[in-house]
Amino acid sequence: MKKCLWLFLFFLFANFNAQVKEVVKWDYQLNKINDTEYEAVLTAKMDKGWHLYSKDLPPDSGIPTEMNIISKDIEILGKFREIGKKIEEFSEAFGVQIVYYADTAKFIQKFKLKDAKKGAKVATEITFQTCNDRVCLAPNTLEFEKEIPSFISTPVEEKNINSKPEPIISPETLAAKTNAEDASSLKPGIIKINSLNYRAPLVDCGTEQIKEDSGSGLVFILGFLGGLIALLTPCVFPMIPLTVSFFTKSADNTNKGKRNAIIYGFFILIIFVALSIPFYIIDGISGNIFNDISTNIWLNLFFFAIFLFFAFSFFGYFEIRVPHWIVNKSSKSEEAGGLIGIFFMALTLVIVSFSCTGPILGSLLGGVASSARNIPVLLTFALAGFGLAWAIVFGLLALFPQTLKALPKSGGWMNTIKVVLGFIEVALALKFLSKADLVSKTFLLKREIFIALWIVISICLAAYLFGKIRFPHDDKKPKISITRKVLGGLSIGFILYLIPGLFPSEKPRLYTLSGILPPMNISLYKSDKDGILGLKPEHSYFKAIEIAQKENKPVLIDFTGYGCENCRKMEEFVWSEPDILPLLQEEVVLASVYVDDKEVLPANEQTTIDMGNGQKKKIKTIGDKWSMFQQVNFNNNSQPHYVLVSPDQKVINTPVSGYMPKEEFKKFLECGLHYYKNKK
């Protein structure tokens, strides 16, 4: 269920305009321990929603924070340490547990002066990467410098973490400097390309951004559908005509009875919405608790067991019952009469129907709570949808009681619904088992094994619907209705849909299940290491331009990173789409430039930029070069970032950033390609 939720939960955040983002403010201080020992302290304050990776980040994931002190007059004492609230979260893109800090973090390195009488000039370098749930900014290296005077006898004053940081010269200002004739350490022609003017693209199309949805609408709809299904279960369905008839017959007049029935439905809605209130309290106490639920091995195994427990309840092997004293207490309160009595009638209905609604609500809430962010709000929408389905049914039947005669009679068909839901519960339980497998890095539940288990479940479901399998509450000779035959046929169709996923393929399969199945790289088959989806991107913008001039194609600059999670998501879920991949294969020269490439540049391309106020920016690696290339030419430092450029190095249309829906990325590509072909 997770990536299906991903596709709209990533739309929770506003679109990013093309601009350089400075989301971390640094404070540098030197603290005296004794006459010869000191510690360098770098304090990071992050903007809301952004996080900074820890030094303990696993290999082949994001960019771990590194702190180095550069001075010939000191001796480093041990390794640098971190202070802050460390957050751990499993990354589906990397398949590992990532570690990061939000809000604030301190990085401390102890050192010793070689000669306290002479003092020392201490330059501290920090390399880091910041991300949010949509984009990662390019890795950055900053250098801070302070001097310890000779014969220091008093501690260096420690600054408060909340003190105002020193201003940083923006990359846009640096870009302006490169236009000067005297030089500039940015080396025009290597980093700064004056013709790349993103503010004046060749064509003004494709700039409309699709507004992102918080996902609450989809969750509300899922909750509403869940409520309708729950109404058809044996615990609830028989109570509909009884309850509505009670209101329409017991009141002094028909209008009052209808009004009371509508109020009854309204109270049902309020009760379900109120069930989400504890999640706001939990979130307020520990905002990271839902992330813990999503990534904790034992909690995911617990959810796996709970879903199986729900499934066997639906199969009829036992019933989930609320303690009798709770039901009795609620029922007794109905005698109060008036609005209070109606409220407790609604509460009693919710309680006594828990045997059937509990597993359905558990599936809905468990999927949301273990897969999404902004959990309390989404749970409110889910429960509101669930309650609204009940409120509408009871309200409409109260307004039009004659329609009660048209309702089907209770019978074995309701047990069939329960059993079908039981099979669905078993299938969803495997998602939590898969999550535990990924987090623990055992990788035993491969993608193909997961699909095979779903095929087995679907075969059993089809056999049940065609009467080949029976459960405790089924009739001895069940009637195979048209509906059961249709559902059985759909089960067989689903099996046929799943079968291709058992075999290796050059392209991703089973797109509609990408949110539930294990990632593509957790497979029985060897992953393709010959490029992204068979593409062979250039890793140098300038090499891509040479090819583009020969082939007369535009260049698609893909500012990416080895540690960019959102870049991987774009590649797997957007680039792989059948109407996108051919455009990348045939219509453009793809230049995937990695802003976190640690390969050292040739000596003549390395430089250091004075950022002012004691901060210096070093360009010594390929990643530094492409990161600065992106900043000075496009005033942007987020990944992924896509720019269409003509062979003569002019920006064709407005660049786009971040994870985006397929339609938006396709519109961006087709806009630029259409203009280029007509111009050509």
C-alpha cells in the first residue's frame, strides 16, 4: 500500500520554484577545555521540513555529514561526534535504514594545540547534504575559520544555538561575479555558461505546475468505500431496517422520526471522526512515533500478525467481541432520551458492530499509519469517510423508508463478503511482513516470492467463490450466484495479471501494484547494472552537448545524485512509463550529472570560493563542479532538477524540479521537444 500512498503523499508539499535554497544556517565556535585542548563546534539550524544526514549514514545511500579541521598547528583528538535528536527511517529507494537530524544538530571535534604559546588558526570544514520529502539539495562543503590567539587564558565565548548566523553570499551573487572580465575562480566556460539563461527560455510553455494534493481526498474516498462495505456485513446490515423503522415508528410524528434518524446518522459520523483525536495527542507528544511505526521491525511483524488475526475472524473461526460491560453501559445510557439518548444509540451501534468493522477499520488505519506522514489529518479523513457512508445510508433510508422494502434480505451472501475480506486481509498482511524483511535487511521475501504468494491467495479466493472451498459459517451447499461467478472471474483475471511479474523483464511490470510489492531490486534475478532502464546517459554536460550537436538533438540535463532518493523514484515510477521512456531513449541526449560525485577534479579545475564572513566554498570534486554549475546557471540546488537545452546551449523551456506526476514531467518534455522540432 505504501507507494500508492506515496504518489499522493509526495504531493503534500508545495511545488518548488527554480531557486537556490539555503535551508541550513551554521554557527561556528571554539570552546576552550583547558590550556591546550579545545573543541570546534558547528551548530546547524534547519528550516522546518528539512533534515541533515548523520555521519552514521549507511554506505550507498545519502551523503553522510563529514567534519574536518585543517590546521598545521593542532593535533586531532579522536573522531568528531554528533549531538541532537537522531531519527532513523527505512528508505525504500536505498533499501537501508537512513539516519538524519531535523531542526538542530551539533558537530563537535576535539583537538589539541601543538604549541599553546603560538596559538593557531583553525579552519573547520563541513560537508553535508539536506533533503526533505520531495527533493535533496546538492551536497555542500563550507569552511569556517577562527584564530586562537597566542597565550589565550580565557575560554572562547560560546555562542547560543539561537544566535543569528553570519550571512552567506548566495550562489546567485556568485553567478553575477562570473560575468566579470577579470576572472573569477569559477572559471567561465567550465562552470558558468552565459547562454544558459533559464529566466528567458526560448519558449514560454510547460511552466504551469500541477498543484499537489495532500492525499486526504483519496484517503477519504477509501474510508467511504470501506464504510459501504462494512454496511454489508452480518454485524451491521440487519440493523439498518430495524434502526430506521424504530425512528420512523417511535416518534410522535413522521417528520420528527426522520429528523431523529438523520441526527442519529450525524452522531455516527461524529463518533468515527472522534476516534482520530488520540492520534493528534500522540503526534503532539512524539511527532516521530508514526515514523517509528513505519520502520520498526517488531511493530511491522505485529501488524502482520494482527492482519492474519482479522482474516481468520472474517473466515469465521472466531469472533472479535467488545467486553459486554462496555456494550451494556452504552445501551443503558440510551434511556436518557432526547439528543443524549440518540447519541448513545449511535455509540452502541458502533460498539456492537466492531466484530465486522474492526478488521476493515484496522486495515484502513494500519495502512495509513504505517505508510504516510501527516498521519492524524489523514486518519481523520479516513474515519470521516467511513462514518459518512453510514450517516448517508441511515439518513436517506429515514427520509425514504419505503426503500427499505427494496433492500435484500440477510443471508449467506453477507458471509461471502466477510470471507472475501478475509482473503484481502491475508494479502495486505504480507505488505507488513515485507516491510519487516526490508528493514531488517534479511531480504528473504523477494518480489517474485511475494507475487507468488498473492497468486496462491487469489487461487484460493477463486476456488472459494466457485464453491470448491468452504468455511465454518458457509452453507453446506452454497448457491453460486452470478455475483460470485463474476468475482471469481475477476480473481482469475488478477492471477493472469500477476503471472508476468514472476519472470525477469527489462522494464518494470505490475505498475498498479508498485506501492505494495517489494522494490524492483529485491528480486530473485540479478538487477540490470548496464544503465538506468537500459538508458546510457552521459555524465558530463559538455560531452552531452558534443553528441547533441552531432545528432541534432536537445540535451536533457538531469541534475541527480547517488544519494538522491527522489531521483530514484522519478526513474522507477516516471521515467519507466511507456509514454515517457521512448522520449528519453530517442528524442534527447540524456546528461545525468551527479552533484555528489566524489571523484577529484583535475588540478586546473579546482578552486576555492570566498563566501565571505570566514566561509569558503571548495570546488575540488566532480560533484562540487556540477553542483556549482547548477547553482550559477539555474539558481537552483535541488535534485532532481531537469533542464532542456538546445545544442547551441540555450534553455528551451522552463526547468522543473523535484518528484512530480508523470503528466507534469511529460508536459515538460513534450513542450520543449515540440518547440525544438518545429524550430529545427
